[in-house]
Amino acid sequence: MRVVVTGGAGFLGSHLCDHLIARGDDVVCIDNFSTGTRSNIAHLRGRQGFTLVEHDVSAYVDVAGAVDAVLHFASPASPVDYTRMPIQTLKAGSLGTHNTLGLAKAKDATFLLASTSEVYGDPLVHPQAEQYWGNVNHLGPRGVYDEAKRFAEAMTMAYCRYHGLDTRIVRVFNTYGPRMRPDDGRVVSNFIVAALADEPITIYGDGAQTRSFCFVDDQVRGIVALLESGEHDPVNIGSSEELTVAELAEIVLEVTGSTSPVRCLPLPADDPKRRCPDAARARELLGWSPSVALREGLGRTAEYFRSLAAPGLG
Ligand code: UDP
């Protein structure tokens, strides 16, 4: 296959590029490096079948030659990033989705949208199944991401129904692993970076809010399984092992052997109180379930952050 991956230099996108190249696909990686980094794809530059195009997908997207699949992963995705870049986030989810759907239609390619558990907002239903419509504050600071992705899903379904485009929608739940930016502001990167530096671990609020964390290799395996399925309706991909943020802090301290103190800071606006996927559709339709245990995945992520701090690296 020849696959276009937008946001291919990002955390998730770069692992997706690795997976596709390893199985023999040609990959056209499109990224504007607003949150992606050149180091994430440095090892792919010059590799047979890998092409990098520096471009912002909120402007018209043109790719020469045949394309079999378009995977739209370009967007700031961490709350700190999308709060810092609200307009770019809205544009990546709206104009970027329209442009990449147009590319897929012109090439008669399969389209896969990277959507998010944020479409459920601060959910009133638990765990979250794909049928749940969500509880999103579109006017709040997180609305720029949540609402852009909700629009992106609606646009994708419209191309599927109206143009007969072969589409997929993956709702990505919290995912972590090597190549997260140390300063991306997410809970896993913040906690590990702080633990390794013996700096205070910052818990927002009382730490009773929950998340479930999926290792990036498992996430990529789920996304590729969805791509290969014929499923047009959204599918959640994420771990069902729910834990509080305070519990995560304890596990990070244990895995890193750190003695960092824990400090409580104010909870950001609209921070979801509970989040955990109902992963039944992923299991039944794709035969997917995560395989990397949390402590193992956190250990591998800590190893990555250690390597960034080593002289001559990162
Ligand atoms: N969080 C925290 N300390 C941090 C960063 C995040 O307590 O240093 C909390 C945040 O308020 C949220 C959870 O951890 O409740 C997950 O945050 P993240 O930014 O990773 O992603 P989200 O799931 O909110 O999109």
C-alpha cells in the first residue's frame, strides 16, 4: 500500500509510520512540525519508501501519484498544546479533515480519522461506549479540540454516506510511550520527567479523577486492525484498566525508583472526572486487546526519557 500519514512526525503518527514501513508499505508523512518533531522520524529519513512533506493540512493537500489510504493524525493532541494553539487545533480538525477527505476521495483511497475519547467530554456515562453522544462544553478551553474532532467525525460520516468513501474513525483513549515530548504537559510525561529529575510530581486537583493508559504499540496495532476492517462506525481503542491520577503517581514513583514529593495544583477547567473505554467493539470487531502491562510500558517510557537526558542524545 501507499499510505499518507498526516501528523506523521508526531508521537502517535511516527509510530504508525514505523509500523507501516516495517510491513513494507510506502509512507508519505505530512507534518508542519507544530507539535511533531524531526527527531521522531530521523531514523526513517532516507529509508526506501519513506517520503516527508512539510505542510500544514489546513491548507489544500496535494500528493502526486496513487494513494491507497489516508490516515489523518495531524492535530495538537495534549491539553497544554491545544490550549496554546486553539485556532490551529480547530483548523486541523475542520479544514484539515476536509482537505484530507478530499485527497482520499480524489485518490479513491480509504480514509481513517484519528478521533479521540475527548468527544465524550466530561462523560455522564461510564464506561464510554461508542453509542454515547458525550457531554462536551464546546465554549470551554478544551472545546477547541473536542468540538473540532466531533466536527471531523461528522464530516467523515458525511463523506462515507454521501460520497461512498471507505472511511474509518478511531477514538484514541489516553496513550503513552517513547516519543512523547517531555514538555507536552500530559500526565504520563509530566510524572516521569519529574520523577527522573527528583522534582515534585504535580497532581491536578485531588488526584481522584481517572484515566486508563494504553501503550503506544498496542494503540498502533488497534489502529491498523481498524484500517484493515470494513468498519465505518467509530471504534474506541484504549486500555480498560482504569486508575486514579494519584494511583498513577504512586506507580510512576515505584517504576522509576524516585523519591520525588507529590504536590497538588489546581484542576484545569472541564477536566474529565472519569474516563475509561468500553472496548467491546474493538474486541469483537477487530479481535483487539492491549498486551503491554502498565508497569512495563511505563518502564519503557522512562527508559526513553532517560535516553533523552543522556549526553549526545535528544
Ligand atoms: N494531570 C495531572 N498532573 C499533570 C498533568 C495532568 O494531575 O502534571 C491530570 C489532568 O488534570 C487529567 C489527567 O492527569 O486529569 C490526564 O491529563 P492529560 O493531560 O494526560 O490528558 P487528558 O486525559 O486530560 O486529555
